[in-house]
Amino acid sequence: MKQVTRLLCAALALQAGAAFAEDTGPADVKFEDFAVQASLSGQAGDAAEGAKVFKDRKLGNCLACHQNAGMKDELFHGTVGPAMDGVADRWEPEQLRAIVTDAKQVFGEETVMPGFYSLRVGKNVREDLVGKPILTAQQVEDVVAYLATLRE
Ligand code: HEC
């Protein structure tokens, strides 16, 4: 059964790869050793913009799962994932980029953290959102730039 699932995934990945062959998009992101070296947008991230994406309930909504001492004024910090304080001491920016882009690549298929620049967002995706990542490449870069400022 597992083998079949794996084959199916490989076939789907090939299809997705083909669909995006001429485009740069989520299917073209290169993960190596749990890290993504290149900026997704080709531009540097903006930490101030990233903070907005982090707390915006319609964008990153990261606070739903992650406490963040730097955002005390925001309500409802979830505790599903680890607190974000000092996250830049634990991960390199290239690893943070991989986590935000597609957490499954780092934590495995079972993680509840969504892939924010991935086409494998999850089940029961609204029809108009199928095939679209949650964040844009630049929004991911901005979030990563913001996370890189979170040192203890
Ligand atoms: C639905 C809950 C959920 C959401 C939403 C979510 N995450 Fe996560 N995140 C997790 C979980 C759970 C983990 C721990 C890894 C695991 O067990 O799968 C994690 C791990 C992480 C880590 C590694 C932390 C560490 O200290 O090791 C980072 C960084 C991170 N998330 C960033 C983000 C950012 C940025 C966002 C928003 C763009 C976000 N997460 C949204 C659930 C979530």
C-alpha cells in the first residue's frame, strides 16, 4: 500500500513539475538538506512586511499556532507549534525558508503546519484556491527576513 502511495505521489509530482516547467513557482523550489538556498522571489525579504504577514489572519496566520513574545499586543497566540522567540538562534535563514515554503519537507508528511508556498496545502481546499500557494514568493521572503530577527 505504501509503495502504491509513493508511486502515485511520484507521478503527481512529475505532472506538477511538467505544468510548471517554464514558470518559476512552487513546483520549482529546490530543497537540499532541509534548506532552500535561493530567494524564492529573487529579491531580499523585508522584515517589517514579514511581521505583517506573520500576524495577518488572512495571510500567514502564524499566531494561530505559534506564540510570539514580540507581538504581545495581538490576541490569541496558539500553542500548536513551538514559540517563535529565538527561532533565528535555532535555524539558519535557508532552513527557515524551507520550513515556511513547505514544512513537510523539513518535519515530514505528518506535520500540521501548512506549506505556504506549496501546492500541497492540504485537504478540502476551497475550489478557487486549488493550485495556488497561500503566500506569494515575496511574502515568504518577507516572513523569513522577519523570523531571522527573532533572537534571544
Ligand atoms: C496549523 C498550525 C501552524 C501554523 C498555522 C503555522 N505553523 Fe509553524 N509549526 C507548526 C508546528 C506543529 C511546528 C513544529 C513542527 C512539527 O511538529 O510539525 C511548527 C514549526 C515551525 C518552525 C520551527 C520552529 C522551531 O523552533 O523549531 C517555524 C520557524 C515555523 N513553524 C514558522 C511558521 C510561520 C512563519 C508560520 C506562518 C507563515 C507558521 N509557522 C504557521 C504549526 C503551525
